[in-house]
Amino acid sequence: MADFALGIADIEFPSQVFDLSFHPNRNVIASGQINGEVNVHSFGKDGNTLLMELKHHKKACRAVQFSTDGLYLTTASKDKTIQAVDMNTGSICRVVRKAHESPINCLKILNQYLLATGDDNGGVKFWDTRTSSSVGEFSENEDYISGMECDKDNRTLLAASGDGTLSVYNIRRKRFEARSENQENELLSLAVVKNGSKVICGTSDGVLHIFTWDQWSDINDRLPGHPMSVDACVTLTEDIICTGSMDGIIRAVSILPNRFVGVVGEHGEFPIEQISLSPDKNILASCSHDQKIKFWDVKHFKEMTSSEDIPKTTKSKKSSETENFFEDL
């Protein structure tokens, strides 16, 4: 396996890290942990420094995300609260208690004044950050919301669910629009690629499901090959995504043509919990059950701009052989 380590030391924690978020314009990363703590670190080849240690959640912090200007860090927790931290002072500037009836599992900042949250029972809410009030509430899914993504214009919100369906919401009108058929496997992660024309969902059986935009009823393609569940994925380029799997490996995967490009990094045998890209998409950070954040160089994969740059899969290989290939790495 090629070495894509950056020379940045791992950040170690006393408990498992659930989520990561890069600051939009500084070498700073935020993390939420299973013990409820939120840490903010600066990182670099000269060393990593703990900038903030926050203990404002009573239960596991499952989601963290910086605002687009980097002035605030929004966090959501199993304790059903949404809180915003002022990055200049480290103080809590907004709190929404009992934001959901069930524990919150994920959040997505939609624009300067709007964010969305998803909970363990399939509930989705829109929030006006100026008033800390709910401006839209939905119960279209029957199981936990595992991830959220938007189109590039932030007009449409996609929510993947453990019930095996993908839900679609109109952000401006704050209304539910569509829901896919049940895919018979949990949808655990998602990414938007191909200039917004395709949506990729990672599943519990390791297959990537591919939806065509505005054709939400069912998938139109699938890519097997991960030996275990795909718990995290991010868009690296319009043609390549990075995936984090339960087998502890982070992979670069080409979409249309559907090919495995290479291995970005790994956490040994520890499952990948979450991955995140720096604003310039040169660095990928990953967290796992080993209680560490690791940093990886993904510039090589980002520079693969055409199908000619992407390694071709040998035609004689069967899909089962492709699946076993990564088990040996």
C-alpha cells in the first residue's frame, strides 16, 4: 500500500471520536467524542495543539460542524441538544434544549441562517439559527438518520436513513419532496458527485448504491467491492469519492467509470467512524474506534482528472475477487 501519511502526528483521545470538522480557513479541526467532550485542535507538521476543551454536552457528542465563516462551531448530541460555540471566546452562545424527541445523530449547516438535524427515529428538522427555533419538522423515515448532504446551490437536502431509504427535502420551501424505495440494507453515508447528477450511498453490506438526481424511486447502478459496511464517504472530485469502511480501510473510488482507485490509509482493524476533507481537499482526516484522528494526503487522487488517469480493473476478475482484493491489504 502506498504511503499517503502527511507527517502530521495522530491526535489521540481518551474516548472514541464520533465526528470531525475542518475549520474553513485555518489548520484547525474540531472533534466530538462519545463521552460528550468537544475538542478543537490546531494541526501541522510542527505539532498539534489543543485549543479548546468543551464539556457542554451531558451525553455523546455525535455531530460537529464549523459555520461557513468559521466564527462558530455547532454541535449536536445524544442528550437531544444543539449548541453553538463562539470560536473567539470559547463560550456557548446558543442552546436548543430538547431539540428532538429522540437523540440527535447528525447535523448539516445549510447556509448562514439555516441548519438541519436528524435523529435516531428518522426525524428531520430545519432550524433558524437567528432565533434558535424550528422552521420545519418531518417524520418521513422510520429509523435513524445516518447522514445529510446538499446540492451545490443548497436548494435540496438529502437524508440517508437506517431504514434503507433516501429522503429528499426542498430547503427554500422547507418541505418534503420524495423518498426512495427501501434498498433492503441500511444507508449509512452519502456523497453527491458528477456535478450534482449522481448521489452515492454507502450501505451496510458494503455496496455503493448510485442514484440519478431527480430519479429518487430507485437506484440505477451499484458498485460492490467493500468487504464490510461503508460507514462514511466524502466527495473528493466530481469523479472520485473517499470511503471509510468497517474493515478499517479508507479507499478512493471512481464513479462512472466505477472502479476502486486505491487505498488512502487505514486504522488497522478498527472500524472507520467518520472522514472529513480540508477546505482545499488536499488533506483527509479520519477517526476510528482506536480513539485517534489520522491525517492523509489525497492530492494524488484529486489530480486524477480523467478516466485515463484512473487505473482500470482487469476485465477477467470477477466481483468476488475484487471484494477479496482489499482484504489482503
